[in-house]
Amino acid sequence: ITISTKIAKAESVSVLIEKNPSPLAAHFELGGHTEGYVSTRVKMGKTSAIYAVVKADGKLYSASKTVKVTIGGCGG
């Protein structure tokens, strides 16, 4: 998955997968002059919502998207 943000002064990006046994799939701390862009691979057992949470200036911003896992995917 790839997450990008144009929010100024983004401090961190977290990836949460609602139906995974451990919902926090990834967490990235961003440096002071870093572009708000991260890309990683995640494993999902079943169809679920994925949430991206960006922390900037002490506030949290989120977006979500449902990703469908089909037969033959990680869930078998």
C-alpha cells in the first residue's frame, strides 16, 4: 500500500487493518523535512478496512479504504 499526504509538518503515519489480529500493521516516524509519503506491504487474512492515520501539529487525520481479499489470497 502507498500513503501520501500534503499536510504540512506531518510527524508520523500509521497503518491500521481493522480485522487483523494485530490491527497496527505499520508505523512510520517522519523527519522534519521529509515528504509525507510511505509505501509498504501488508498481509491480510480477510476483507477489511485499512486506515491511514497521519499525525501533524498535534492533530490526527485519517482516511480509509476497504480492501477485498479473494480466494487464493492470504486467506486461502
